[in-house]
Amino acid sequence: MTMEHKVDKINQQILQLLWENARLSFAEIGKLVHLSAPAVAERVRKMESAGVITGYRVQVDPAAMGFPISAFVLVQVFHGQEAAFVAFVQQQPEVVSCVNVTGEKAFLVKTAVSTITQLDNLLDRFAALSETSTMILLSTIVEPRLVG
């Protein structure tokens, strides 16, 4: 399957349906995209094999779990401390995600905490390895969505 054939119009529809509800059966998807359940299953299997579909996950609301404060932290790691920072950040339960980015601040960390004090304590722990710039999330304008 070539790259341009991985995500044709029907595959895009299947992906959108799975993005919105990964618990849909192949039969339910088939009805919505006008294919048989086995045809949908085959398309999904091919997209999984091609690496288009990489997994299925549950989405949760951190606030509903007791973590109403989300923040993004731009991190400039001290010279020579990159490996220590990566090991450190992977162990922090407040860290939701961490990506390596271009620019002076090499990492963008998303956190979820229950209180400002908890965020402050996390930032204090970061201080041993890095300088940070923190932005508290006020609202989400665009929810994570399927590309394409």
C-alpha cells in the first residue's frame, strides 16, 4: 500500500469514526461508510500494518480526576543535563506529555496538577536541571483532532 493509498476517502471516514469512538464495531462502521464489516476490518488491519493506526486509547478529563490545573512548561535544560532531564521528566506523575522542540527552550512539557502549590513544587524540582517558563492553560480552543 503506497502512502497516497493509505488514507483514501473511505479510510479517512473510518479513521474519523474510530477517532470519535474507538469502541465502534466494524459492523457499525460499515453501515456508516457503506461497506461490509469484513471490508472495514481489512481496511483497519491494513492501516494498522502500515503504521497509520498506532493504537487505541481512552481519553480522560484530568479535571474530573481531581487535576483541574493544566500548564505548559517550556524547558531550557542546563548544558550536559539533557539525559538526566529526560530520565527525570519520565518519572514525574504530574507530567502528561513531553516533547522535544526546536529553539532555545528544548522541551515542551504538559502537566496536570490538583493545586498551584503542586505545580510550584514540580517547577522547584525542574530547577535543579533547567530553567522554565510556565503557562497555565485557561481554555482549549481546538481539542486534539485527527489530521487530514
